[in-house]
Amino acid sequence: MNSLLALRGFRPTWLSIAAVTAVAVLSFYLLYSPRLPTTPSTVVVTDPVNQILTDPTYVDVATKTTVELVNTDASLINDLAQYFIDYPLQPPYKEHFGELGQRSRVLRDWLTLADQVQDPTTKTLLSNATERLAVSLYPFLEKPNNQNASQGPVASLRASFEPGSAGIVIPTSDHTLRFASHLIGALRSVLNSTLPIQIVYAGDADLTPKNRAQLSQTVKTGPPLDFLDIRTVFDDTTLQLQSGGWAIKPFAALGSRFEKVILADADAVFLQPPEVLLDHDAFLRTGALLFHDRLLWKGAFRERHEWWESQIRQPSAALASSLVWTEKYAEEGDSGLVVVDKARVDVLVGLFHICWQNSYAVREEITYKITYGDKETWWFGMELAGARYEFSGHYGGIVGWPEVDEKGERKVCSFVIAHVDARDRLLWYNGSLLKNKGRSDMEDEYEVPVNWMIDAEWHKGAAKQDMSCMVGGELRNFTLSERGVMERSIELAKSLDAFLHPA
């Protein structure tokens, strides 16, 4: 009921509020009442307070509802959908993130019910209301002008997902072509991954036909690369993804043909085959696996935390365990790698919210001003939309090279952030195979890392191009297998450099 009644931030007259509340109550009664003489269909609804269940077999009796739907009063559903359409969220957007989350929960519930109900009349009613509501909340879902859709935009988008499919999605531009080639080469020829790979870009000016052809030629084994111009999926009018940088990432995940998406930055480096992510316990439990950033700058961003807290009224169990939330560290998420299952309705709707945060007007006004790029939009969108999600068990670690500080303590230093799998083994890190991709004087300098550290104190470099270190933790060595992966990946990267840019 919280989804239907917790409609914060409305500004109509008190009579309108009363009328809509009555509609919401009646809609909820007609949709959920077990006393209607109809054929039952069982739906498990996510706990609206906690939003996350650690045991996938557990169902709270308070959240299991037998939904019996026939002769539903269409006007009640349509009136509620029309209310959201008539009172859209307008700029400035800063105080509307939570309200959009509440409206998205209604969308989630209607989608879930439409999927479960058997009565065709009721299914059509809910499906039509869902389409109207979705487009009112997320205009970018509309197909581009030159496309005629026989279905509504949400139904069309969901139909484009290949049932049961899984693949790797890499947003790439001309500027990141080199790193993308390194990543794809390592996945195919070093780690022997057979997962299909989809390259997502925003028009020919973003990734030229010539560069797409060159990238295709780097693949020697496994399925050929698939390319997707994201502007053929979403209306780019309000997105401006060609110049949006990080903004393309959630749209790439949402628009991909894969149902289970491993979204990776072009400069990601894998130490294990990406297939292991699909078996990660957190992903299997929730359908959304995220990775933490570094623990830095405790208490330094008061405005950011006040804003988060103003929009999140009931933090989920996932957020309640966050040190960023409870102890006011600066940054929660490293979005260089994200794994989502779009077959799960709550995750799909959470992606809608994440995409909205990265749309042009919103990112220019608030998202990219108060946080750094898309990083925090992933957990924030899932949280606000009531989607289940889970972070990997550790905050960001480091791979690099050993040093000794002025106190005689051993530390590991480099320019990247490292992450481990569910068994605390090195899984991936960001920042490319180069020793420091941010310095022009090191643009061809490769070096195999020898140590790594996690759950220790960060000493951050003053600038992005400066070395950072972790100190005070266990100094761990790369295994022979991990060193072998790194050595082969670097040798392959050098040969790909020569292919893409012959002397």
C-alpha cells in the first residue's frame, strides 16, 4: 500500500489530494482484495519497507498476496494513471528523486500484476495503464520518431530482451577504443570467455564506422561483436548521450538485448572470466550486483548526505549496512562494473530511475554536480524505486606495487581500485592495463602489478594522476595464475596497440 499512498511532494488543492487518495484506496482494494469471486493468481510482492530478502526462498506472509482480478473498475486505474500524467515532476529536480521513486513503485506493482494475472481484460487494463504511467515518468522510453511500434514502449523494450540470455555490454567511443580493444582481447583470448559482447555507442560521431570495423577485427575467437547505436532504442532528445560521457552507461544496460547484463567500462581489467559474476551469490539473491568505491573523506560532503537522506525516508537493509550511509564516508559506488537481471521487474524499474538520473536536464542540474558522474546513481535509483540490490562484501581495494611509508609500514600503491569475488579472490579492477592512463607521459607504459590489499586505510593522491596507496592491511601477493593473466593481457594489449595505430 505504501507504493500507492506515499505520494510525497504533490501540490494540488486539498480536494484533489482527497480525491486521488480515495482513488488509490479503491484501486488497492479492488486489485488486492481476496474476497472478489474470481480465479486466483499468486504474486509475491517485495517488502515495501526493507526491499531486500537475504534468502530467496523466504516469503513474509505479510507480503504474499493472493490477487483475484475480474471486473476491476477500469476508471479507478485510469484515474490514478492520469493523475500522475497531469501532475508531472517539473524542474528543479533536486527534491523529486524520492517522489519519482514512489511513483516508480506503483509502476513496478502494476507491471508485476499485469505479468501474473490471467484474465485478459484485466491484463489489458493494467498493461495500458502501465504504458501511460511509464512514459509520463520516463519520456525517453518513447521510440525515436522514425520508428513505428506495434506495442507500447515498455512492452516493446521488454520484448527486445532475449529470454534467458546473458552477455557483456561495453559502452565505447572513439576516445576509449584502445581500452575497449584491450578488454575484449583479454576476455576472448586470455580468459576464454564465450559470453556474447555488445558494444554500445551514440551515433557515428561517437564511434565511427571505421573504428567499429577495426574493433570487430580484433576478435579472433568466440561470437562476433554486436554493435548497438543507443539512439535507435531511446529518444535522445532529452538525453544527449553523444556528449554525455558516463551517462550512456545505464541506457546501454537497459537497451541491450541481453536479459542478464554485465556492464563494464572500457578500461576494466578482469582477473577471472566474467561468467563467475552470473553465479555470484549476491546477484542470484537480488538480481543486481554492485561494487563499492573506496572509503574516503569521512564527513566531508555534508550537503550530499543531507540530500540523500531527504530523498530516502525508509532505507533498505542493503543501505542500512552501508558505511557511507551510517558513517558519512564520501562515495559508495564504483560503477566500472555492474551486473543486472532485467527479467526481474523491480530491477528493470530501478534501471528506469537510474537512467532518468543520467538524462541531460537532471544530470546537468544536480546528479553530476553533487556526486561524481554516474557512480552513485546506481544504488540510489535501485533504493528509491524499491528494487532489491546488493553490494559486494568489501569496499574498494588496490592492486599495485609495494612501498614502505615513513613509519615503516608496508603499503601498496597504484592508480586503480580493485575488487574481489564472493570468496575474496581478485576479480577485477578499473583504470586499464596501463600503469597510469591519466598521464600522457605514461601512455605506453605497462607494468604487471605484484601485490594487492583490501580492508585497509586509503592515502589518496592529491590529483587523479597521482599515485594513491593503501596502508595497514595484509600485503597479498598475486598468485601464479593471476600473474599469468596479467602478463598475457599486457602482451596482447601491446599487439592490439600496434594493430590499431601502426607506426
